[in-house]
Amino acid sequence: MGADALVLAALLVPLAGALLISLCGAAPNLREGVTLATAGLLFYCVASLLPLVLAGQQPALALIEMMPGLAIAFRVEPLGMLFALIASGLWIVNSIYSIGYMRANGEAKQTRFYVCFALAIAATMGIACAGNLFTLFVFYEVLTLVTYPLVTHAGTDAARAGGRVYLGLLMGTSMVLLLPALILVWSLTGTTDFTPGGVLAGKLSGPALGGVLALMMFGIGKAALMPFHRWLPAAMVAPTPVSALLHAVAVVKAGVFSIVKVIVYIYGVDELATATNADWLLWIAGFTIIAASVVALRADNLKRRLAYSTVSQLAYVVLAMAILAPLSIVGAVMHIAAHALGKITLFFAAGAIYTAAHKTEVSQLDGIGRRMPWTMGAFAVGVLSMIGLPPAAGFISKWYMLSGAMATEHWLAVSVIIASTLLNAGYFAPIVYRAFFVAPPAGDHAGHSDHSDHSSHAAHGEAPWPMVVALVATAAGTIALFFMPELPLALARQMLAGT
């Protein structure tokens, strides 16, 4: 199969999978078998592109040009290659997890869930492979729309309210801020192509440069920079598999991925490094990191704590990009991979705790590690990565960020990284301590749930085995990435070399 055919396959396979899944709704085993097969085939197509990209090629595919300089076109450059690998690879693991979660919790409308998931992955592939800002914008909007039914899956008043915040903030920021910036780029340059060195290089200066940058940074609402972050905790009303992949990987990573693409290929790193109206981005990212960490520190609900941790961790990527040092940019790209594996592990564990013990609050987790050692052991690995301690992948990305900040004497960034690392430990370490070193309350020796409608897993031991297999796999991946970080680092350096 040729390179252009592989790019097309990466876009079409999840769409075809969504259609087949919908046709298999009456046969759950077949439906879920199709989901797993589609995920596996997509990963094969994406992985087949990797040797070409590592060899310096950038497989491309042009579909349609609607106006001069405005085309739906795709090009797989190093950063997009990494994002596509992460999303397609974790779709397999998340599908395994979803089978255990959706069945154990007796969730309704499971066929719609799997269909929308496949459509979300298709949109993510479109973002990862986008050859220009216009194509990225189109698939960015599609991703918001197809994930809305997943956010509101429960059908409750709380789910609908969370969905309104989710849709309102993400569509609002993109239409009111990002779209005008896209039109400005096109009117100034005649193109929206992702260009090494930046398509805007030499086209903007002074307040105009900082103003358009602000439109883009805040317009990419999926990056959850404050004050446009509330959609992310609001989306935690979704089932845990949705929180895990879409809000720890696909949706939020589409945000920070887009920010990296804009800085590297629309503005240009060198252009921003010499600008005097872009320093504010460092302050906004730093504030988001610290403020979100403080909120997480005070949150008792486990998913809420994880959600605000994600807001903070995403801002690390923005902070590292705002430093504009080669080392910090490599750290930003590495953090996209490290956070994906670490945070999906934490969400998987939260869902396993809910399924097996029906516990949702941190204050309820005393002794839970004794009855769920695999789950909480994996959770501890995810915690190490979020804090930035070895042997977890988050250590590598934070090391590069800190090295870049120190090399360029960005002492504000250094202070933020150090302070937030302590805050991360402050809101994550007590969970692990409670789980393993605090005795369960009297009458809760097995972590027995009062909810009789739950499966037998609610009374004894771990969650269903597909969930445990998935969370152990992602925890193992977090450790493996610490010892073998060569691939994301190589792709990051290749991206920089091309600029």
C-alpha cells in the first residue's frame, strides 16, 4: 500500500468501523469484536507510516480545494505521526477497558457509545494528519460535535448540563476566537499551510502579533487554558472510558497538539522568540498550572481531582512551548506522550474503583489498595508520572522542560515547574497513602458496596478482568516509555530540524 493510500486508510478505517459497529448493535459480542478489529487495523495503518516519517518523508494527500489557499489536505509530519500513534494505539486498550466497564455497569445505548467513539477517533486522525490550519479547524469542530453524545451519555440532568458547558465553551472559543484568527492568517498570507519556519514569519509585528496569538491560544479551547477550562471538569459526567481516552488523550491532546502546530508552523519558533508581545503566554500557562493544581488539591471527588490535574498538565505543554527553547519544545512533545499514558491509567483506575466498589471520593479510598492491588499499583505508577518521578515517563518530559527553562534563564517557568511538582505530590500522594497504608473503615473490610444493583465485582476484589488488563497495560507503557523514550524524542527533534 502506498503512502497516500495509508493516509487515506487512517482516515477511513474508523469511519468504516463506525458503520459496521452500528450494523452489529443487536449482537454485542460481534459489535465489540468489530470495535477491537477496527482499532487494531487503524493502528496497523498508522504504524506503517512510521518508517516513512522517520526516514524524512511526509506522506501527503490532497482532497479538495474550496478556495485558493483553503483546501482539505493532509500531510503526516513528525508531530502528527506521534499524535496518531498515541490515539490509535490507546484506542485498542480503551476498547478492551470499555467492554469490561460498559457491561459491568449495565450502561444503556452501548452501540451508540462505540459508534461515537469510532467517529471521535476518525476526527482525531483528521487533526493529526491535517496539512493546514483550515483542515485542522474542520476536524477540530467535528471532534467536538461527535464527542458531545459521549459526554451526555448518561442522559441525566447533570449529564445534559455538563454537555451544555462542554459544547458551549468549545464551540464558542473556536468560532469566536480561532475562526477569525484563521481568516486573518489566510488573508495575510494567502494560505493556511503548515510551513516550516512559520507562514506568518515577517507578516505581523507589535500588538497585532500578540493579538492574533491570543486569538489562537484561547481559541484552541481544548487546550483548557484558564479561563476557558471549565468544559473539562464539566465533561467528567461522562462514563469513565470517555474521560479516559477522549479527555486524557484525544480531545485534550488535540488542543495542545494544535497549539504546538500553530507555534511551530504558523508563527515559527524563531519569529516568536524575537517578538516582544508573546511573553504573556508564559504567564497564562504558569497561572493555569498553579491555579488548577490548587483546585485539585482541594477536590475530594476523584474524577474532579483528575480533571483539574489534566488542566494543569496540559498547561505544561503550553508553558514549554512558550519558553521557545529547543529543549523545552522537545519536552512539550514528550509530555504529550507521557501524559497520555499516565493520565489514561489514572482514569482507568478511577473507573475500576467505581465499578468494583462504587466509590467516587478520595475520602472513601482508605484501604482500597488491599482489595484492589493491581488497580492501585497501576494508579501509583500514573501518580509517579504526573509528579515527574522516575521510573515513569513524566520524569523525562519534565526534565527537558526544566532544562530548557534553565538554559534560557526563564526563572518564572523554573519556579512554576518546581512549585507545581510539589503541588502534584500534595494532591496525588495522599491517595496512594490512603489506599495502601490506612486501614479501611469498620464494616468495610472487603470494600463492600451498599449498591445492590452492581455486579458481583462490587463485593470482592478487582474490577472485571478487561479493565484490569487495560490499566496494567497503560501503567506498564508509562514505565516502558521512561526506559525507551527514543521514539517521541526522535520525532520531536525531527520536527525541530525541519523548521
